[in-house]
Amino acid sequence: MAVHITPTGPGRAEITWDEDDDPKGYLARAVESDQLAYALEALGGDEGEQGAERALSAAAHTSALARLLERRSVVQVVRLRDDHGLSWRQIATALYDDPDRQSSVRRMYDSGRRHIGH
């Protein structure tokens, strides 16, 4: 994927990608629906003073993007194992910095297989 994030100044960045890099429209929807903006705001940790409506909207958008990222992550584990032949230990080390978390990786793998219909 050729997503590029270019810092353009203090507190500023430009995100670009090609249409071919987003065939399912996940990136476009994350940007257009404000999911990405709310998620980045949550990463920054400064929710500040906000009303209940805005707080609910922020939580809903951030959670929706987190669920999508979780689904994409489990599919990546399937690809790492099936397409690249990596061991459970290698994947656990990459994901958790702990080669003994193989059972967690196997659960992700099983979830990913279900998600892609295998």
C-alpha cells in the first residue's frame, strides 16, 4: 500500500494514497466519516471539555475504526502465516514483542480465517 503521510508543519500533515491502494474504500470512509479524526484526537489524549453528544460521537467513531483495524489485523496474521510461512513465534514477537504469546496469535489467525471465509 502506498499511503504517504507528509508532515507539513507543526501539528500538520497531509495524507495521500492512490485509488488502487483503497479498493474497498476503507481509507476514504475513515477520512470522510471523521473516524480517523476522532481516533487521532483520542490518540492525542486531550478530549477536553466536550458535551455528551460530541463525546458519544467521538467514542462511536473511534470504536468503529478500532473494530475495523482489529478485523484487518487478524487478516494480516493469516497472510503472515499462510502467504509468508512465518512461525507462530515470529508473529507473536512482531505483534506482542513476546514469542510466548503464540496462543494469542493462533486465536487471531482463527478469527482471520473466519473473517475471510475459510
